[in-house]
Amino acid sequence: MMLGLRTATLILLLSLPVTANEWPFGSRGFGGTKLDLYNLGLIGAKARDEASPKVDPNTPPKMGRRHVQMTRPANDHGPDRLAVEVLFPGGPAEKAGLKIDDVIVGVNGRKFSKGSLAAIAKALLKAEAGKGEVSLSVQRGGKGRTQKIVVKIPVAGKFASKPTHGEGREALIRGALKWLADHQRSDGGYRESLSGSNGAVVQVSIAGLAWIGGGSTLRSGPHRDNLRRAAEFVVATMPNLGSMGGGRGGANWNQANWGLAHGCMFLGELLLRAPEGAVATGQSMPIGPSFKQALHDAAKKLAANQEQSGGWAHGPGGKNALDYLELNIVTGLALCGLGLAEQNGFKIPDGVIEKAGDYLKASSGGDGGVGYSTSPGQKGQGNIGRSGSAWLGYLALHRKKAGWAQKMGNYVARNSDKALGGHASLMQHILFAGVASAAAGNGAVKKFWRAMERDLVLARSPDGSFQPRPWHESLAMGSNSDVGVGDVWTTGAWACVLVAPPTSDGKRGFRGLFGLEITNG
């Protein structure tokens, strides 16, 4: 009997030797452990804290329930001794002679003493804007003699010293959008990495939003073909969303609301830039009606999946396998998706938004910060990710003047620099802190970038992608959901933050999500 191509490919890959130097996570991911590592920016290397145990990438990840107390993060400056685990193939570090298990103890002649992350980011900015050299202080084979390894990175010009503004920002956007385009499959999707089809729709939708924010539409722009394929993938996949991949036993693993909410956000923003009658590249028929119907169908399901409390869970079907129901990061996403559907003619059922608003307020400590849920121990712990997504939902719903919306907006402005205080997915909080700060205005944007420029610089890789990183919660849990989802998610999320601010001509940024008038291309 002949094996299917997918099965044969899997057997071939499993027969290949695994090395710890497999970019980007030290493992093929077929049952092995994806390593949670610090990315060292354009140097092209990833490292762990030398004080932490070395993990065999062939060891299957631990399964089961893991809980951590939701607390404010401790100092998140990175370790003083970085043990190299993965090198970007043919990248600057590998060319310079850096090796697996080398320990980086300093940069540009200065030993790390209060963390490594800020020092490396500063050195990278200086190098890219100047002579293109970063000098690493490295110990090889134990804590013996320190040697210098000079890593050469491409020189971009003086503008590179300001990666969050002007041409520096544009260069990062171009690289990220191209990487997302280059890794898109012919069917419009990406390789599934977490939560089955739900995660696949999330990844495609985030990439699609990044291309839209970057100025492409179905009729124009460098990524119009990518947008068409992405939209076709989302439209074809959303009707079948349900249980996450790998669900076990009789537990409720339904994760559909993630895919429905992200799909509605993407299709909604896309259609606002595709007036009725627009014809996508390679199509002979107008795209509006079929895409709009898919958006309305998904929004109808999303509204129907609202819990009696007014919040949203991962998906319908009752408490999940970890014995909880609502979580307000999904409530915020649902409001964003419904708002963009409404802007495209969807009639939200009566009472849905009002119930959601009451639930959000009940979860809060009264300061405008949205709590995890209304359950004991989860109420009143507002953070920027949940608050930012919920506030953006109100903007998309054209309800920014509501008293509760104004409180959330004020919370966003005060806390736009607090993304590292999030929970479950660091990139989720960076995404909504960054996008919401762009909606809140210059003061919030400046606060956000003062806190997160370091992480932006270190997340970059030589190929234009952005990579996830360890943080206080992933280190405490021994796993990182951003690593599990993969670098399509991380690259798309950082790209969305960079493209979010609307331009005066209306062709760039997230005007629909921000509740602004759309200028059609």
C-alpha cells in the first residue's frame, strides 16, 4: 500500500538526525521539545540562561496541567551568562565562529552585570547604524579564558538607530511582510503549529492584518496576491473550526472563538478596503459578496457563542479541560471581530454588546483595567493586553464615547508600557499594547516604545522574521505558548504593531479597528 505524501514526508523527517542547532527552536517539533530561548537579534543566535538546565530537544514536552500565580513581573533584564543553543544557518554569528555551548558574558568590552538584554540591543543598534560590528566576550569550554568574537552585521545607515520611527521602522516592516509572504503556502495558510485549524486561522489572519496595515489591498500593493490567498483560506476554514488539535478524552477542547474572532477582524478590515464590485488579482468575479457572507456567518457564530455571563470562553461547550470558562482576552477579541463585522453590514443581535460590557466592568477593579474574568482570584487584575483588546473592540463598534470605553482608554494610556505584565502569551500582550497605544495617541506610543524597543531589536532575525523570547511566566511554567505557536505568529504580531498607526492618506494602518473612516484604494 502506498503511503500518502504527508505520511512519507513525516517518516523521512523522523529518520533524520536531530541536532540542537536546528533553527529556530532546536527541534523539528514532531514530538520533540521546542526550546524557549533568548533571541539575540541580527547576531543570528539563540541562547539560554547558563544557570538553567540544558534541555534535550529530542525529549517530548511534558503534558498536563500547569498553573502559575498571576503576579507582576520581576526584573526582566536577561541572564548575565548566555549559553548559545541555536545558530542561524549561515548567519553572522556562525560566520564569525560562535559555537553551540559558547557562553556570552559581555558585549563591546563590557561584562554583563545587571542583565544582558539591554546591552546587546544597544550594541546592535549602534552596529547597524555605524560600522556593523558587535564584539562578544565569550567563554568556551567552561569558565576559563574569555575571548572576543567580532560578529559583523549588515550596515543599514544612521536611520537604523531609531527602529521605531521613519525609515528604520519601514525597513523592519518590509522585512517582516516579505518573510510572511515567503512562508505562506500555496493554499494561503501556514503550517499548523498549535490548536489545529483554529490556530491556522489565527496565524493567517494576523499575517493578513499586517499586509493590510502595510498598505496592500486586494487590488493593489506588493502583497495583494497573499491577501487573496489568505482570505480564501480563512473563508474555507472558518466553517469547520472546533476542537484544538491533540484534544484528549471527553474534555472540552473547543477553541473556535479564537479563529472566529481573528477571522472576523481580518476579513472585516480587508472588506472595508474592497468596495462592492472589486475584483481580486487572478479572479474574474467580484470578491465582495462571498467574502462578506463568510464574515457575516462567522460573526453570527461568534455572537451565538457568548456565554450567559456576557463573556466569551475559548469556545462553546462549557468549561474547558482546565475547569474554567470565560477569559477576557477572548471577550476583547470577540468585540473587535463583531465591530468590524458590523462596519461591513452585520446586525449584532440585541443585548450582546451590553452584556459583554457589563461582564468586562464586573471583572475590573474599577480603574478601567479588564480582569481575567469575574471568578475569584481573577477579578480586578487588569492588564494592558486584555484592556487594550477590549478597548479596541469598543472603537471598532463606534462606542468610544461610552463611559466604560473612556475608562479603558485612560487605562491603556497609563499602562501602555506594561506588556511584560501579561499572562499566558507575551506576544498577545505586546500585540494589543502596541496596537492600542497607536490608537491612544503619541503619549501612549512613546511609553510603549520606551519599554519595548529593546525587545523589538532582540526579536529580529537575519531573515526578517521576529522570534519569541522567554519571560517570567514561561520560565516559571517551563513552557512558552509563543514558542508553541511559532514564528509566523510572532512575526505577524510585531508587524501589526509596527504598521498599526493610520497614515493621513488613509492607506496604511488599522482604520477599521480604530473606528476611523476608510479611504478605499
